[in-house]
Amino acid sequence: MGAIVTVERLLARTPAVAVLLPMIQVYDSGCLLNIDVVARNDTAPRGLALQLDSAYSGEESTSLHITLRYPSGLVVASDTDHHCAPPCLSWFPGGVRGDAAFTLYQVPLWLFPLPPPHDFLLTVEWPWAGIEPEAVWLDGAAIAEAAARSASCWPL
């Protein structure tokens, strides 16, 4: 069972779309960055759902792009997960829900292996949606502590 690191950060915002990172679910081997994209239905760009789906199908050129930069200089990017060699940042199937005013798209990313226990930089960019590169620092030590708290579903 993953342990939770509460992040509660607004990563980027336009008048129509906001990209959020409310939390990270941390396991002993990797973690799930729970990215949320919230769209105002009356101003959201046409085809938003298709653009989010393009990340899963490998059509990264117009989709949401996330990059992690570690203190060592190593860069892990959401558009290189097709190499399948660690470290990797892979799109994970999410969900959609909404009402007449807003739609929430959950677009989690699986990070393997765990990041180093030092602060690292997450950058979000999505030119198609009008989001220029925005960067926030994440606490690698908090992620390492959560990994130590994570629990196995079955005895080892």
C-alpha cells in the first residue's frame, strides 16, 4: 500500500486549464505522481481529452509534458518512457469526471525508481494548451520517508 506525500501544488494555469499535483503515492520501488488537469468547460480548448489521450499513445508532440531534474543533473521526461529503461516517467491510465462547469482529468505518472532523497525540480509544459514551462521544487526526502512507510499487501 502506498504512503501519501501531500503536495497540493498548482503547477500551471491558463484561463481555461489548470494543472495540479495534489499528492504523490509512494511505494518501495517507485511512486505515482497524481497529476490533475482541471478544465473550464466553457473555455477549454476543443479536443482537450484527445490531447490528454495522446500521451498514452506516444503522440507526445502536442500532449502535456513533465520533466524531472535531479541534483546530479539527470533528467527524466514523460516523453522518453518508450525506452523502458530506468529511470522512467510513464503515463498511467487515469479517469475523468465533471459537471456542467468543470471537468477533472486524472493523468497520473509512474516514476521508477524512486527519486534521490534530495529536492528536485519538476517542470510542466504544454504549448498546445498555452502552458509555457513552469517549474516547482519537490521534496525528495519526504518521498524517501514515505517509501519507508509504504506497506506490502502480503507478507514477504
